[in-house]
Amino acid sequence: MQSQHSSNTSHLPSSLVTPQATAAEVVDPQHQIQYLKNELKKAQALAALGELTSTATHEFNNVLMTIINYARLGIRNRDDASRDKALSKILEASERAAKITATILAQAKNRSESMEPTDLASIVSDSLVLLEREMRKYRIAIETQLAPDVPKVVASGNQIQRVLLNLLINGRQSMPEGGTILIRLNTSSDGKFVELVIRDSGSGIPREALPHIFDAFYTTKDGPDESGKGGTGLGLAACKEIIDSHQGRIRVESTLGRGTAFIIRLPLSNDAKAAG
């Protein structure tokens, strides 16, 4: 009997086979589906980190080239004015390099995956540091309207940054000839939520596509762009799943030829509610 039981469960992950599990529980399809969902989340997190690292590597290379070029300028030119300019640019580039490094370390290590009071303004700032080169390359202007003293929300900083980066890249991809992305952050009128809006001036989403925009594997794109991003139909579905897990809401407004806005609402932390 023991050998028969082992053969029936050998194909399952060890996390699903426990001494307390009955035969019915072990082969329950719902357990297997939940396990696969968890594994997909882990894979998506690793993919997001890999994409972040790739983006940061390009940004860091630009910084290093700036430092090298101005160091050479300072060596070639002996006058004080040229050297002061070179040192100023080197300092500026070095500070930017420190920001990029801090952002990647936060994503990989420092920020917790658990729900905790989180400052969305800092996540917006970190995300823009990582995407600065990409947005400049594709002629995308970024405008921000970040209200002062926006309360913290209960969130996983890593997960919310993945959502924000995904929406910013989607916006960039909708404007192949360049355009503008507006990021707005403020407290909702009822004082219970923080609202984060990402609005682009791109091509918009067809009306018939809007009801399906958050469905897994649904996409209006032909495939990944030249940077290798997008086209799988997983991005927006993952965004909605993350926001739903935060007890928040995400919705989309779009007009063909005028652009698209994603509106995210996240609940305030208990400390913020008490302070209010």
C-alpha cells in the first residue's frame, strides 16, 4: 500500500505532500492550481527583477561614460574653470549612480514583500530613476503632480513598483512617436485612499478591448517591442492581481487617439487613518 501511495504522489511538489494530507487532498486539483499560481508569482517577481537589473545596467553604463568623459576633460585642461566643471559633472553623475544602486538594492533586498506602511512618492521617484534613459530614448516627457504629505498606504513596495513600471512602460509603448506621461499622486476626496494615476497621450485602447484589458493573456500588441518588453498579455493581469491583493482597485479610462489613464486606489495605513 505504501509503494502505491508514493507512486500516486511522486509527481506532486513536496510542499503539497504532507503526512497529514489525505489522498483526496493530495490529488485535489485546487491545491495544484494554487501551487502553480504561487510559482507563477515567484517567476514573475524574478522576471521583474531581471528586467529592472537590465534597465539599471544601461543607466549605470551611461553614468560611467559621463564620469570617464569629464575625468578626461579635467586631465586635458589645466585651467581651474574646466576642472571645476569636470568635477561638478563627475559629482552629479556619481550621485545619480548611487540612486540607481539604491533603487536596485531596495527592490532586491531592502523592501519587504510583506504589507507595511509604504510611501508611494518614493516608489514613483525610484521608478523614474530607473526609466529615465528609456523615456529619453523614446522621446517621452514625464510630468509629475505629487501632492505634499500624501499618507502612507498598506502595501508591498516591491509589488507596487512592479505595477508602476509596467504601466509606465505600457504608456511609453503606446507613443512610438513620443509623447507625455503624467503621474499624479493624491489622497482621495473621502480621505480613505491614496490615488495614483498614470496617464499617457498615446493611441488609446479600442472600446471593445476595454472589458478584457485585465484578462490574462489578452493583449492588443503584436508582440514584444525592440527592447523585448511587452506583448505577452500577462502584465496588466498581474497588475490587477497585485492591486486586488492589496484590497485596492485599478481601473482604466481610454479614448482612441487621445490616450489612456490607469487609476489605482490603495487604502491608507492604520497609522495614517489614526493621524487623519
